Amino acid sequence: MIHRIDDVIAVFDGIFAAPYGTCLVSGDDEPLYCPADGEHALHRIIFAHGFFASALHEVSHWCIAGERRRQLEDYGYWYAPDGRDEARQREFESVEIAPQALESLFSEACDLRFNVSVDNLGGIEVDRHAFAERVAARAARYRETGLPLRAAAFREALHAFYRRGLSREGAIAEGRACLNR
């Protein structure tokens, strides 16, 4: 299976550009969410370095963010770079469980291996296994109780494209139909 970033961008944009005024953009640096402004008609989810997993991860944050947060750069959240102490790492992990759980479900829909990210290369030693278990538990809860609407639509479209072999257009139609249920 070939995982081309152009496919994910086309599927995302096909589902969400019109109803949510949001597009997915491959960036050259760190990921960033930028609301529409005078130069850009659409909100932009900018993912890192064209990486497939980064695109799925950044979309997962967008799927969780409410209307008010989607009007703020990076949804108004803080980000502490590598080198976090224990308290900051706990905060980071607490806000990353839900998005990484969604990312894992998106990865599964794409038939792609998922790896949790503790994202703290220069900081304290992190119990990656314990964090992975918390992410897996949240993913299981999403499976039981349902995903947020936008996440469900994106997952459905990814599954249609990567697992069922539908065309981009067919996958987009599946995602749009999910939005309208």
C-alpha cells in the first residue's frame, strides 16, 4: 500500500474545505494551525515536513477543537518544546491522549502502523509504554462511544480509500455522507 500525502490532502480538503473553510497544508517546519485571515481565505492545518503521520496527527487536533478554538492560532494551546520537566511532560501527555487516540484510529483506517509520540527528546525519561496504554484505552473508548463528527467523517473516508479501495472522489463522498448523518 502506498501512502501518498497528496491523497490525504485531497480527501481532507474534499470533505472539509467547503463546510468548514479548512484545508490541509504540507509545511516545511513545525506544525501549526492558522485561522483564516486577510491573506488566506481558508483556515490552514499545516503539518510538518510532508510527513504522513504528522498530517494525521494535526487533523486529529482539529477534529477535537471546538468552534471557538478553531478561531485561534494553534487553537490557543501552549506548546513546551523538547526538554520538558516531569510536570510539563504530564501536562503534555494529558492533552495529547485524545488526539493521539484519534491519530491511531486514522492510522488504522489507512492500514498504517501507529506509534505514540512522547515528544520530549531532551527532557526527562518518559514511560512510553504507560502513555501508549492510555492512548490505546482512549481509542477503545472512542470505538465504543463514537468519534467526534469530523473525526468520524475523516476516518470513514480514509477507510474507504485505503481499505476498501474507493477512488478519492468515492472516499470524499463517504466522508461527506458521514457528516450529514
